[in-house]
Amino acid sequence: MLVHNAYHHYWPRWLGSDVPHGNKILTDLSDNDHTALHTALRQWLQANHPAMMHGPGNSGAVITSRFPYWQDRVAVLDDFYAQYQGGAHLDAFRAEVLETVLRGLFH
Ligand SMILES: [Zn+2]
């Protein structure tokens, strides 16, 4: 389980975000909420978009070269956050994406 720190990247770095760890764009989650979110994202990607799952043999570089358009990766994340906990994190996810794009902190 990769839980980098309390500040959650709604747009994970392995899907192309370059927002530094701990940046104020990110959202501070409790350890429990953070771990639960990462577990749910992993399970959801495994079921729906296994080619976007980060893991052995599937690094961020491999995933972003396979899905070269950041919009495609963000759209998959949008689908995840739309259903996770009834969309409770969707607005925060979209706000982070907007700030990330405005600052050019992605690839
Ligand atoms: Zn996180």
C-alpha cells in the first residue's frame, strides 16, 4: 500500500500529476480515510481499468506512455470519484485537477 503522506493527490503522480508532496493544492485526509481511499481506488481500477493500475511491471512511466492524453487519465479518475462514497470527494478532486492544470503541474 503506497500512502505517501497525509496529503492526498486526488490525481496520483503515477497518472501524471507533478504536484509536489505536501503542496497546498492537495487535501489533508486522516490516515484512515486516506488508506480507505487508496484501497478503494486500487480495487476499482483493478475491476474497471487494470491497465491504469500502478504496480510491478506497470510503472507510472509505462502507464502514461500507454495513455498519452492526460484527459483520458483524469476522466477515469473522475468516474472513480463520482461513485466513491456517493461522490463525496468529487468536487475536491475536480478543484485539484483545475489548480494542477492552471499551474501546468502535470504531464
Ligand atoms: Zn494519497
